Amino acid sequence: GWVWRAEFFDAFAQVDEAMAKDGYAIAYVGLSDRYGCPSAVEDMESFRKMLCEKYDLCDKPFIFGFSRGALYAVNYALTYPEHVGKLYLDAPVMDIRSWPGGKGAGIGDPACWEECKRWYCLDEHSAWFFRDNPLDRIDELVRTGIPVLLVAGEADDVVPYAENGAVMAAKMAAAGGRIHVILKPGVGHHPHSLEDP
């Protein structure tokens, strides 16, 4: 089997390293600062096809989506569910208005917000009506049957759990989805991952 890091290769890599010790391959392709937009998802699929052809990694990977990497992981899973085994989402961005937009409780990131809007062909007005966030498509995700592990810090002020992971978990549970949540009391956006994977 293999683990696919959607973003931030080798950062907070305790789970990746534990799985590598168990014989999993670790893969990553640099698509940074594209926020899981449709063209990034298509480039991810090209990468997966190359890995299958060159390295025979054709079974379904576990996709790790840390922070904004969740946009890549979930959007890829929604587009190519047949190529995803499980999702591990850690302090996940589930709504671009929350981060990088900073339109809720989080601190946001103005430079990343401008970049994100460009990738999604949005302006400040149309971003309010954007309905292609992972949170907008939870019912679709549940229908794929892909199980989700969600890890988050309850004190995250960068990607607020209440606006992202908590909404996802509630929607998935209500729709009968397969989700397991590990909430870290008093922890902010960092450190990601688990001390003992």
C-alpha cells in the first residue's frame, strides 16, 4: 500500500513514518499554493497514473490532507473516489472562506486569499456564493464510502475547528458517513499529527 501526502511533505510526519515502517510507500507531488482547485486535482490524477505505470502503485492510497492539504485530498476523493482508500485529514481546511478567507472566527491570510481566489476564478463578491467547498459536498463524500480519520486541535485559531472539521464531522455523522474524530484539547493549528500514531 501507499500513503499520498497531499501537501506539506515531511511536516509532522509521525504517521507517515510509522506507516513506512510497516511497509507503505510514501508519495508526494508539489502542487503547493493551488488550494485543491480543479486543475490541481487533474494534475494529481496525472501523478497517480504515472506512479501506477512506473512503480506499480495501483491500489487505493491513503491520502493525508494536512491543513490546506485537505482541500486537495477531499476534492481529489470527490473527483476520483475509485482511486482513494481512506482519508486522514488533520486540522483540515474545509471552506476557503474560513481559511484563507478569514471570513469567520479565524485569522485568515490575505495574501493566500488573493491567490486562492485567482485559482478558483473568484472575486470577493462571488466567493461568498461559492458552493464547491468540501463542506458543500459532504453528502457526495459520504456516498463514496471512503472512511475519514479527522484529527484537529480544538483551540485552532488559524483553521477554526468549529467552522471546518466540526461541521464536516456533524454532516458526515448525520448522513451515515464513516468518520472517526480525534480532537486534541487545548491544541492550536500546530502541532499537526499525533504524538503516538
